[in-house]
Amino acid sequence: MEIDFTMAERKTYSVLIIDNFHFDPEHDMVIEGFPTVDLAIEYARCIVRSSIEHHRKPKQTKEELKKLWHLFGESALVLGHKYRGSGELDFFINNPVKHDKLDCKKIRDKLISRIHSKC
């Protein structure tokens, strides 16, 4: 029995980024080509967490922050996988992280460098 691995080798993951403010598919963005589901999840988590931290203000209640995120934030999910960044919203709100510690660009750079290394 011969197994064709070409499809398995080409399997990549995409992250859908949703603009909660516009909530219109025209404003959504898909980042394609993540070679592993873990890297796609890492990127989706970073997008949502960065959005939370962007809206976090001193003396703000958790409820206020959550409302701001739902109105103006960005959500992200991994297409073809069950991961949705909004599922971790309460965790992100309850566990602040310095915005400068979140580097979504660095994760995208990993993606780009993997694509270029295969060329």
C-alpha cells in the first residue's frame, strides 16, 4: 500500500482576525500559511491578548475592559480548528501582561521565515 504524503506535507493553518468594531467580513483579515496548528494558535492568542492590553486602562473594572473589547477589539480564530481567542477572554482580562511583551509581528516573522526557507 502506497501512501501519498504530499497533502499532509502541504497542510497549513490560517488565522481569521475579526474587527469587533466593524463586524463586517470586509474588515476581517485572514493570515495564511502557518505550518503548524500551534503556531497559528500562538498568533491568534497574541492578537486577542494584544487587543485586550490595548484597551486596558488604570482603575478600569474587568467588566469595562470586557465591554470595550467586545465593542472595539480584535478577535481571532484558527480556521479549521476549534481554537477561538475569545474563549480565553476572561483569562486574558484576569492576567494582564505588558503590551510590549506581546510581539505578534515576531510570530508572523517566524511564519515568513519558514515560507522563505522552503523556497
